[in-house]
Amino acid sequence: MTNFSIEWMKAIQKTDRLLKMTKLTEQDRIVYFLKILLLKKILPHAGSGSPGPDRSDSFILQSAGSISWDDLLKSAFDHAVQTGEKLDRAFEQITGHAPELKETITGSKDFSFNDLNDTRQINNKIIKTVSDISIESDQIYGEIADYIIRTDFSLNKKYGFNLNPPFFAQLMAGCINLEPGMKLYDIDCKDGKNFIECSKMMDTKNEDQNIQYFGFSQGPFESTICLLNLALHNIPLSSVSLSTAKKKISELHEVMAYEKLSPCHRILGNYLSCLTRQTSKKDQIGSISELIKLLTPDGMIAFILPQRMLAGRQDAGDRTNLVKTDMIESVIHLPTSFSSCAGIDLYLVTIRAEKLLPTKNKILFIDLADFFRYTSEKEISSVRTVEIIIKYRNFIMGLPDQTETVLSRFSRVVSTDDVEKSNFILTIQRYVAPPADQIDIEEGFLELQIIQKRKEELKMEMDMCLKNVVKMMKGS
């Protein structure tokens, strides 16, 4: 649930209605909306010559005579026919310093703000609608972008833009523990949520992070959505490199070498998406063991995997090798009720090139699926997310849990010897059994006493009633 105001919700709904009146496709409508947000966020305001509230984005082109948001608003109030042209120029202005990103983030060559001028002055109405709302926090832009992207069902239906719940990205980000100066690679970046959550988890300010982000996207549209979303979440685009799936994923080593990302500090993402979108064996992503070769000595991987990879014969060799070389660190069974992969059991598995000493020959198993069924929680709160991350970090640091929680009943540390005895199968049912309901004997005894006392009171009341009935009958 987002935190932005009812006013913003009304603005989003009004803008959406206006865009539906145009001839834009669903894809172009969402790109249009995100671009308008980005323009309002970073263009100079009120003739100040400086970016929007609290902004100093490194990818803004600041030059004399540049278009400000107030110029756009004045054109909208004047019903100027060149509003669309000004919007195009303004967007060119903020991407002008990064030629390698300009074509991608600008989107389709056929898309232009100027195309909307003949449709009841749509541009003017949208600019005025967005301008009417004040911004209390710079983070609101990212929240609105997330809302727009994740509530557009046409993306899922028509374009296969299936998104994991934010909880998955938050959990992966908490596990990989990104630090300044690292290189981060996402095998399936989609809307960039994994990058965004990793950035949020860091304690440093944005300008001090010095992170190099690299990811695969499925095509130009996905790249555009990802880059716009990253910009709206304050991630400098100068540190982001995206490669589309048109390049064979089997050439991952060459791509990462070209981008100077190998060796990489952290690799993450939804491995299932990469497996399901391949069209031929030649384009199959390399095995996890091959990906480990791309890591630094202190590097790690956090992948969302389908259950078959933890128990099936096809991946048995890879799985056996990872256990024998003691690289698997944790196995977390995810609650699929929160994801779009209905009917497929998913796991978050963390793997290290060299495990930390406290975790040597040990694997942490957590059954979040049963945990959330047990607690009957409909949403995954930030408190729960932190609780899970703390448990994971206590494990890798060799620290005991500070407090006993319900989650403790759904987790267990298992030796790699026990996993080997289980034929290297890593599904959760082998190691974490659902906790039996605990009965408080003393409390139960007191409850029985209360019931017994109440039973005696009811019996006395019934006896009195019967006596009264008999007296009445005799009197009559």
C-alpha cells in the first residue's frame, strides 16, 4: 500500500482517463505517464534555475535557456499548441548528457508528446493536473511510479510483464547486503525493483553509493520502464547498463566482460523467468555453477528458483556440486500466494563463492510459506521482512537470535552431511516440519475448572426453574 495522498490518487485516475482518450497503446500510455512524472520531478521550478524539490540528479543536463516545469505549465494555461513539442525538448534535455541511454529511455521513435496536441489538448490538461498537487517528499515519485507500473494489468496480460511482489525484492536485497563500490547484476531486471530495493537497503546517501548496476531486460519497452522507474527512485542512470534479451544469454560471460562487470560482487534475480522465456537450448542461461565463476572471491548469488531445481533429476548434478563444495548458504521457501506464479513452489536460495566461517557446512532453511499460512497474514509487512532478514544475518554472523519469535518454529539450521543423506534434495519438507500446536496445560486446567463451575451453576438454575414449574402446576 502506497503512502501518497488521496489528491495524488485522484490525479492518477484523471490522468489515466485522459490518456485513454488518446490513440496511444497501453505501453505508450504508461511510458507517457512516467515521463511526465520525471519531468515534474527534476525540471527547474519557479524560475529558480535549480531542479525540483531536493534534487541534484547527476543525469540532468543543466544549460542556459533550458525548459523549466513552469514554462510547460504556462504553455498549458495559455493552451499553446506547442506544448507537446516543449515536452519532447524537455525530455531530450534531461537525457542529453548520456548518449548511450538516450535512445533507450526516450522509447519508441514513433512516440512523441507532440502527437497528443490534436486530442482535446490532452497534454495541457495532464500538465495542469500534475502541477496542482504539491510534493511533500521526493520519494513520492517512486511510489507513484511503482503504483502505475504494478496496477496496469494490461502489462501482464498482453506483454508478459509478470512482476514479483515487492517483498521478494526486499528479501533478496536484505540478503545480499550491497556495499558501496560493488557491482550488481540482475538476470531479469523488469521494472528495476531489485536495484531499487538494494539501493534502499544501503546506509549511505545516493551520491556516495558508487554502485554499478547491470541487468538483462526482455526488450526495449521493458528497458524503458526500468530506466524511468530507476530515475524516479533517485538511482543515477549513469551507473546503469541494460542489455536486452535479444543478445543470447548464453553469451553472458562475453557481455559482462564487455561491460567490465566481471568479476561481479552480487548476482540476483528470478531464475525462473530466464528459464521460461528461452526459445532454444542455445539461448539457455548457463548453469548456476557457471555463474559462480563470474563472482569475486567474496561474491554471492541470490536467486528465486522453482522447486524442481531443488529436487528434480535434471538439476541434480548442479545441486550436488553446490552442496559438496559448500556454497549453498540458505534456502527460503517463499509464499506463492503473494506472487504471479500460481501453482509453482518458489525458493529464494543464497549462494556464496566462499561461505563465512560461522556457516561452514551448514544451511539455513526457512519455511515462509507455512509461516504465513500459520499466521493467516494477508500482506507481508515491513516488520516481517526485517524479522526474516535479521534471522538470516544472525545465521551468517554466527549470532544467536535475540528473541524467540514465531518464525523460529519455521526454521532450522541443517548440516551439509544431513543434506547429503537426503540425496542432496533441498525442498523444505525434508528439514522443517510444521510446528505442532502447543497446549498450555495449566491454562487448559483453569479453563476446565471454569467450565465445570459454570456447569454446576447452570444445573442449580435449572433445578430452581423446575421447582417453580412444579409449584405453579400444584397451585393451579
